[in-house]
Amino acid sequence: MDAKDEAERGLTVIQDYLYWESHRRAAHHRAADLAARVPGLSEEQKTDLEWWYVEEQIRISRTIAHHLTDQIAMVEARHTRRYARLRRAARVALALLTATVVALLVSFVLVTAG
């Protein structure tokens, strides 16, 4: 891996981290807004509600990410199998075409020589 690829990978990691942090902060703000609107909660209960909401959002995000990863892996595997079948079919077709051309050439030589 050259320096350019390493730099691009580093930028992608930083971008992903910032994206994750912005979503986490947004979840924290939504939880704080919700806790502020619920009457009669103590500060500890508000903190617990915020913590639970953020953790739940993280859990949901991870579940979705795992699901997407599984789906992508499944599609890649399916694509790999289809491509392998296509390559095999192309090889068989090429072999048949070659055999046909050779048979026609042999027949032509026999006809013209005889």
C-alpha cells in the first residue's frame, strides 16, 4: 500500500469517526430534549434516560451495520458464484467453437486434397 492509499484510508477512518460522533451527539441531544420534557424526573433519572437512549441508538446502529455487512457479503458471494459459472460457460463455448472450427478446417483440407 503506497502513501496515497494509506492517506485515503486514514481520511476515511477520520470521516467515519466524525460521522459516528455527530450521530452520537445528536442522539444525546434528542435524549436530553426528551428527558427535559418529561415532568417529575430527577436529575439521576434524566441522566439514566439519556444514557439508555444513546445506548439503544448505538445498539440499533450496530445491528443495522451488521445486517448490511451480512447482506453485502451475501451479494458478493452470489456475484462470485455467478461470475464463476459465466466463466465456465464461456470456456465451454470457446472450446466447442474451437472444436467446430478445427473439424471444419480438417473437413475442408480432406475435401480439397481428395
